[in-house]
Amino acid sequence: MKRQELSTLKIPDNPGVYFFRDKEGAILYIGKATSLKDRVRSYFNPDLMQTRGLRLVTMVTVANTVTYQETDSVLEALLLESKLIKKYSPMYNAKEKDNKSFTCVVITKEKFARVLTMRIRDFEKKFSKKDYQVVYGPFASLSQLRIAMKIIRKLFPYRDTCEVNQGKLCFNAQIHLCPGVCVGNITETEYKKHIRNIRKLFDGKKNDIKKSLEKDMKEYAKKHLFEKAANVRNILFALDHIKDISLIKEDEITSFKNVDFRVEAFDVAHISGTSRVGVMVVVEGKEKAKNEYRKFKLEEKINDDYEGLRQVLLRRFSHKEWRYPDLIVLDGGIAHKRVGEQVLAHLGLLIPCVSVVKDERHKPKEILGDKAYTENYKKEILLANNEAHRFAITYHKTLRGKFV
């Protein structure tokens, strides 16, 4: 798909969700936007490779057209994006199974259900099917989800950490974010309405919520419960005027940076040429993806770091079932970087490569590589490099200990 084709699509300058599609109409990628027009246009900027990575460059090349679905707010776009990614599993969106550091929202199966925001890896450890009503996600940006939940919680206060009838108001109840489950300020029936409305909001059924609230408001008015009717009226107003300025700001910050950006760092360790090992560590979306770390035991005949690095990279990229990285980080100088680039060229892979040069105390002194990566992803590069060194030394000591 080419940039000049965008003008024929008449994409609006409104919040919503967009879909890159192939010639058959199949969805390749789903994203959300504060401005659909500006966001889609950003995929055709000349610096896309540096700002978004190889995976999305390939996606744009393969795409034939873009469609979209408008929403009333950025909050609804965020929730709809997650729902649709889970439904369609587009091949160019990062998959839940690829990144357990993604976040989800869990509604528990209790008399007064808790609404919890947590990492997917923690959810899988702590919950079985009998423990929850529903789980929403994955959400790639924890910061965006936290902002979204603050907005939702002001509309429909819920319980998260307090105990039912614990005898004193929890902190969230004091600031009106919990409806007072902790002291019996709300009935089970009323609380279940809050949970139903939260679920409908996540399911994209805002109009259903409004109809239900309008019915409740009329019922309260008939019974002369004017304070409750006024509260419902305020919620209806808030639903139509969701203040998601914070989400818009966050959305603009991440608009030209791939939040799923995957960095793989490699290192080789040995002592006097013996017990030589190699490792791979992964950082995705600024988070360590420890479940994707890998160890490589190298042959004793490999007697230099360059050959060791070459073998580790060849073995890593023999695993085509592992998602390919957007950036490779190596420990060493220009020679290590050249070895990495030679291996990638041999394999026909267009993946950028940087190397971290250390001083005499083994502290990072310089990062060699394209400035688009060394400056924009400096924190991720140094985190991955440090993790690779730590992981390699740990594995080497463990292996060496077996033969002492």
C-alpha cells in the first residue's frame, strides 16, 4: 500500500480503531488512535523502520487497504482494540502468548466481585476458571490501562483489595472509588449493577448502559429517591463526556514508538576457554520477558568469543517459531557487531544490530549502531545487555559447578 492511496479512504480525524487488510480483506493489524487520520498517516512516514521496526514495515508493504471503526472516546478505542485483537488474532499484532508481561483486567467470581488489573503471567499463576467471571485483555500498555481503569472506576466504583464487611472504610471508599462494600454501604443487587456496567463498557455496549441507567433514574424519581436519581444523571452525563485527556496524552507519546518493540540481547561466557556458554534474553515493551530467555551450551572446540557468538545466533535463528526481534544487542565492540551483521546477512534477515562497549570496570561506555536505535531505545538496550551478562555468568557458573 502507498501513501498517496490514503486520500481516497477519507479517514476521519476522530478516535477509533483501524484495520490494515490484505487483498482478500483479511485483517493484518489492528490499532487504536486519538486521530484515525493522523495515526494511519504515520505508517507511511519515511522513518517508519527506525520508529516502528521491521515487523510493521513488512505489514504496511503487504497491506492493500485500511478500514476503521470510530468511537466516541479514546477510552472506548482502547477497550475495543483489545477486544478485537483477541477476537481476530491478526498476524502482525504481538500475541498474548508471546508476551506474558502484557496486562489484563479480571472480574472475580465472588458475591461482591473484585476488579483486578494484573500481569497475564500472574493471572495464569493465581486463577483457575472457577475463580473468575471474565478476563479482558491483553493490553500492551500498563500505563494506558491504569488511566482507563481510573476513568471507569469513577463512573462505576468497585472493590479490589478490601474485605466485605471488614468494619471500617477502606482507603478507596474514602475517596469514592469503592462503593463501601467494606462497611455494607451497598447491597449485593446494587453492586452487581456496577459490575454489569463495567462488563458492558469493556464489551463495547455503552448504549445498553445508558438505557439501563435511564430506566434506573426514572424508577428512583418515581420513588422520590432524588439523590440516587441525581447520581445516575451525573453518571449518564459523564458517559457522554468521558474525560480521557490523560489517555490522549499517552496515546500521542506512544504514537510513533512500537510499544511491542522486541529487543534480544546475546552474550557468551567462559573461563580460560572452558565451559563456554551463550545466552539470549528478551525485553519487550520495556519489560523483561524472562519466560523467553534461552541458554545455549557451546562445543568445547569453539575457542573464541566471535565463533561462539556466531554459533549462538545461528542456533537462535534456526527457531523460526520464535518471534523475530526488532533489534539485536551484542556485548562488545565493533568486531562483535560485524559478526552479528554477517550472520544476519548470511541468513537474509534485515534486523538492525547494536553493540555495547564496556570500560575497564565492565560498565557501559558507548553504544555502537544507528542513532535511531541507540538514542530512542537506550534504556531497553542497556537493560537487555545487563540481563544478558547476568544470565550468561549465572548459567556458566552453574555448568562449571557440575564439573568441579
